[in-house]
Amino acid sequence: MPKLKTNRGAAKRFAKTGSGGFKRAQSHRSHILTKKSTKRKRNLRGAAMIHDSDVAAVRQMLPHS
């Protein structure tokens, strides 16, 4: 059986939490920031969790995490 390889793109985007879930960064924070309110940008700073329906796909991409 071949080695399991980690999807390196996914490894840079998702991190496993202590309880076994995966966290991710919020989108819409990279450019065109002048029209977005300060409150909206501030709320996009924090991490978000991967939705339950996507956890299986992320887990398959990150077999060693």
C-alpha cells in the first residue's frame, strides 16, 4: 500500500483543534477593504470552524493531523 500524502494546500489552510474539529480563516479579508466597514473587517479576523458536512473531506486531505 502506498504512503498517504497530505494535501499541502489544505495543510496551509486548515488546522486541527484539540477536540478533533478543523478551524479555518475567514474569507473576504485580502483586498478591496476600503468599502468594508471596520466592524465587518474586525469580525473577519477570527477563525471559523469547518462545517460538519465538510469535515470528512478535510480529514481525507490531512491524514496525518
